Amino acid sequence: MDYQDLFTYNKKSPFFLIAGPCAIENEETPNLVAATLKEICQDLEIPLIFKGSYRKANRSSIHSFTGIGDETALKILSGVASNFDLPVTTDIHTDGEAAMAAEYVDVLQIPAFLCRQTSLIQAAAKTGKIVSIKKGQFMSPGSMGHAVNKVRESGNDKVMLIERGTTFGYQDLVVDYRGIPEMQAFNVPVIMDCTHALQQPNQSSGVTGGKPKLISTVAKAAIAVGVDGLFIETHPDPSSAKSDGANMLPLSEIGGLLEQLLRISEAVR
């Protein structure tokens, strides 16, 4: 997908979708998810970017799943790209990972907790890939303009921002939808992360919780506000997922949700 396509999509779809499982936990699941998403999005004419984390670096517990090996997971992502003719994205965590991951994916995602990490953003920008930056739970929408400028001043104008909620107390997040048009004013695509916005972090069990039943609520509100894209993590069986199972959307539900969202978008256009 060309970067300009993220602004224009196609004539029949008012938004694009970034979706996939939270983590690359095996070879079968991402291919199953990609095949399902590709079919749904082709039918609905919604541009799709496939997402999967090749490594989970930000974990609550030292015992939590982190990955199946960087090279193995990145090759699976690259395989999804070639098998299904899809752009793919993954998150990176250190400067050195930028060039490595760029060999396999089309979009480099900067995690929310690292959105102020200047050298990481610069390293991602210098690969020439699209750089997708999640707004930190501790950041105002307006302050994300500095992150955008870090990419542009590194010689790369291909940048987009992801809203994923703001810390509300110790174990919850809240979405301020005023931030979507505020970040769009930086002339970048803005995406609503409908799954991580519903996380309940810092649980005493060491496993992050979530409210997946509200994914449709967050998505519908974002579409009504005029968001450019949606980010939805999905899995055939979230209860068995090795990462973020508590806030992923069951794969069987995503088609119906996208149909509803298209109807909302038609109503507010």
C-alpha cells in the first residue's frame, strides 16, 4: 500500500483497517487470520494492513510470552505479505530492530510507551518505511506533533498516528475523541486502536485485562468522529492467545462489525 493511499483509500471505503493477532505465536494462526481478513475486506472494499508483533517486549510479568524467535516470526510476517498480497506491520522496541524489521515489513510501529524515544523514531524513519506512532497513554494529542516532526526532520514524510486511550487512574484508560481531529491537523492519517484502548493494565495477577465487549463502541464512535483508520487485534480464539487475549476481538465477529461501521460512515459523511 502506498502511503498516499492511507489518505485516499478507495472511492468506496472511508477508512482503512490495521488488523491481526497481537503476537506471532505460530505459523498457522496468522495465516488463518490473514485469509479471513483478506476475504472480508475485499468483499467490503476496505484497505487492509496485516498486523502482528514478532516480539512482545512490554510484558507485565517476566513469565509472560515474548515470542517464538525474531527471525522465525518476521519470516512468517513476510510470508503473509507474499501469500496474501498484503502490506504488513509490526512494532519495534530498540534502534537496532528498525533496520532488521524493515527487511520484512512495510510499516514500522512505535509502541505507546516509546513514543518519546527520539533515537528509535529516527532509526525507524531512516529505513524509509511508513512510521506508525502510538500516542502514549500519558501524552496529550497536541504533543504528538513533536513525534511527527521527528520523523519528518529525519527525512521521511510517511508517518501516521494511533490513538489508544489515556491513563485514567491506575488500572484503566479513557478515550478523548477530541484528540482525533487535533492529531489530524498535523496532516497525517490518524488511526483508532479499538482494542488497546480497552486494556486494563497493572493487574495484580501480572496479566493485563480488558473489555473486548466494548470494541464496537469505541470503533463506532471513532468512525462517527471521522477517524482515518481502525486498529483491531483479532484472534480465532482469544482465550487461548498467548498475548492480549483479554482484549482481542474474536475473528468470527469482525466481519459483522465492519459492515456496521461502513453504514455509520455513510450516515455521517
